[in-house]
Amino acid sequence: MIIDLHTHSSVSDGTDRPAELVAKAAREGIDVIALTDHDTFDGLAEAGRAAVEHGVELLGGLEMSTQRRGHSVHLLGYGGRQDDPALVAELARVRAGREDRLTPVLARLAALGMTLSEEQVRHHVGASPSVGRPHVADAMVAAGYVADRTEAFDRFLADGGPAHVPRYATDLVDGLRLLRAAGAVTVVAHPWGRGKEWQLPEEVWPALAAAGLDGVEVDHFDHGPDQRRRLRAIAADNDLLVTGSSDHHGMGKVDHELGRERTDPEVYAEIRRRLDERAGRAAPGSPGR
Ligand code: AMP
Ligand code: FE
Ligand code: FE
Ligand code: ZN
């Protein structure tokens, strides 16, 4: 059974429409796919229809942009009440912060000799309700300033880079609480990706677990074997679920093919069980209350 719990569509910075992504998953033999676009649930209705059509199981979710001490942490939220008013309002605030950053980013790029209009960037936004750095990167590629998204980030757009402009993101613990209050299951995405071990060291995990964190994404392209081993130990010590996923972005990221990293079926069953419990549904076969 192939379970991939973290993917992106063109409703954020992936390149496939939600329906295309689900159809592709079906073709590639994926049994369960979670669509987790950045800070929006907008792709889930389309993905849900495609999932029925293609016989793939869809877990609805998102990847929320949070921060701890000013440094970005991506938080996956699965299931729950996606119309929860507090959550909806906070996601709108995050997306607005991403939008507001576009003008200053373009000013920085222009100062670096790379002129781009807002129009040129909007051309790459697809169905996303907010314009992010990957879309700016795509416009830089189209204009011939860089070869690909990776070069755009490595040289200019990555955190701390010459064209990077910080934006609003929810405090990590506030994000956890918002998602949990909406009945979602929460997992920290790629916690140690891109060399950021210092940001979520071993000693912070008990507090995250206490704030309601359910799991940690260990099997991710950005983690090496030693990091995975140590993250598994942290998960065991803090009673956290261990997940794995491709973090697929369509053509937007290489080496992130669907199903490349997977979640254990037993872990997935536990995620479903927690969602049922939080929705007030008794699991099949369990005594009623
Ligand atoms: P934004 O939400 O606009 O700040 O853009 C963040 C997104 O850009 C992330 O979700 C990743 O998909 C992508 N990203 C961030 N850092 C890098 C990087 N160093 N290289 C490639 N992609 C990145
Ligand atoms: Fe992304
Ligand atoms: Fe991420
Ligand atoms: Zn992601």
C-alpha cells in the first residue's frame, strides 16, 4: 500500500491541477494521497471529485506557514473542520502577508538588475490564491535570469538571500492550537530540511507534543539517514507519529516524485482513527459512548 501524505497542486506552488495530481497518483499506483497546498484548502473540492473518479483515497489537508522565533516552520494539518472561522481567518492573514511581500521582492530584484513586472509573476501563479516565492522564481526562469527554481532560491530568494523579504507567518504553537481546535491532525513537515536542525532541536519537541502535535515527517527528501534516525528517536521519546511523503510539486521540484517517500499504513490508520475521534465519530467496532 502506497501512502503519500504531502503534495502540492497549482492551488499553491505545484504545477498540476488538483484533478491532474490525483489522476497521476492513480496512474502511478498510489493508494492514498494527501493534498497539502500552502495555507489553503481551495484545491480539495476538485481533488475530492477526481479521487472518486480515479479510485484513489484522498486525505484533505494543508501545509501552514508558521514560525518559531522568526524562523519558518511548515506545519501539516490533516482533516478537521476546514471551515473553522478562526482557522479560516488566520489562513487569510498568512496569504495576505505573502501577497504584500511581492512588491518589495520585485524592488530588490530590480536593484539586482533583474526587472520583472507584477504581471510577469502573476502569469505563473496558476490557481493559487496567493503569490509565493516559487512563482517569482518561475518568472525569473522565464525571463532568463536563472536556469531553474533552485538557482533562483539558492542565489536570491532563499531565507536571508539578497532578494528575500520576510513575511507574516503564524506562531508555531498558535498554529498547532488552531488546527487542533478545528479537529485536525498535525504533523511538522520536513523539520530538519535544508540544514535547519538548530531551529527545532531535541529539547523543543516535548513542548510541541504538549501543545497537541501529533506527528513528525521523518521520511522526506531533505533529510539524510542520520537525521532520520535521530528524528525517529525524538518521535519515540515524545510519543509522536512518524510520517513520510514526497512533498511533490509537479515540475516545480525535482527528486520529489509521487510516492518516493511513504507513510506506514498503521500510522495512516492511526491518523484516521484520531480524526474520527476528534469529529466525535466512534471507530468501527469500538464501544459506543
Ligand atoms: P513562500 O511561502 O512564498 O515564502 O515560499 C515558500 C516555498 O518556496 C516553500 O514552500 C518551498 O516550496 C519553496 N522554497 C523555500 N525555500 C526554498 C529553497 N531554498 N529552494 C527551493 N524551494 C524553496
Ligand atoms: Fe512549496
Ligand atoms: Fe514545506
Ligand atoms: Zn510542502
